[in-house]
Amino acid sequence: MKINEIFQSIQGETTFQGLPSVFIRSTGCNLRCNWCDTQYAYDDGTDYGVDEILKIIEKYHCKYVVITGGEPLSQKDAPALAEQLIKGGYRVLVETNGSRDISILHPDTIKIVDMKCPGSGMTENILWENMSCLSAHDEVKFVIADYKDYLWAKSVIESYKLTDICTVLISPVFNRLAPESLAKWIISDNLSVRLQLQIHKYIWGSDIRGV
Ligand code: SF4
């Protein structure tokens, strides 16, 4: 599996926000979102076997492991890595861009599925079949660039009754949409979603890797 970086930080997003977590960032992504903040992970990386990654993770003695990218599900060993970590007693989150089949993951994997709003330019890549593979412990995330994105997210949430299935997260694109605007739209619609800000960027800034 080609890995861009492994590091420990504070989980900046999801309902696990604030927890110390180890991040395994895979190399490569099949999408090119307009506002991508992880372009450094498109190509650079080192090949590791699953066993080698497990040994590295052991050294952190950290309960929470996040497999992220890039797009981790573009790599064939990602499901095996998640399963081995789960068997090792870790709580495992897999952050995916929503264009790959999530049903291949171990049922105890906490799937964080990004839904690509129109502002990302990648909406046509959404694998809609994933909507029927969500469990109550999974989380669906919408990153919102503007009001058009918000209205699109709202319509998807309502069409698929997502808030009845799992946690729904809504974030503003960092430095592009004011959190206050997004908060006002959510309150005005009484939308049962969780507004989240990427707290690692507030702690360390938006240009620092490995946080
Ligand atoms: S899916 Fe993530 S890593 Fe891939 S282009 Fe979009 S923001 Fe960047």
C-alpha cells in the first residue's frame, strides 16, 4: 500500500473530533476537488505491506486510527488494513471521497463518507449505491462552498433521509465560506445536522502537514 504519511494528531473532524488519533494517509486520489487541501498526497509516497503499517501504528499506543487520503479505497489493501487494525482492538475510521464502494469494508469500520457538492466540481463521481451501505455508526460529510452547495446538500439529506440513518456533518470550505453563514442556514432550516469546523486548522493553521 502506498502511504504518503503516518502521524499522530488531534482528530479535527467528525464526532471523534478532539480525540488523539493516528492518521494513515494513503497516496493518490481519483478526484480533483476545486478546493482540495491535500494535493501533496496525489503522488508522493512509500510502499508498505499491511504488516509493516501495523507495526508502525503499534508504536503510537493510540486507540483511534484514521485511514485517510488521497482516496484510501483506491488501494486494494485498504480493506485488509482496516480489518487487521479492528482485529487488533483499534477504533478505525476510514475517510473516503464517496466515489468508491464502501461495502467492501469490515462492518465495524466507521466509514466517513464525503459527499462531493457541486462547488467541488466532482459531484458526477459520487457512487450513489453507497447510500444503502451506511450503518448507524457511519458519518456522511458535506463540505459546503456556498449557498448553492448548501441547498444541494439539504436536498440529498432529505431525499435519502440521511439523518435517520447516521450522523450528518456539514463543514464550510476553510477560508472560503464563513462558518456563521452556514450556521444561520442550518438554524433557519432546523436541519438535524452537525456543523463542524476543522479544528486542526484552527490549532495549527491550514498549510502545515502532519497535523
Ligand atoms: S477527494 Fe480529497 S484528496 Fe481527493 S481531490 Fe478531493 S479533497 Fe483532494
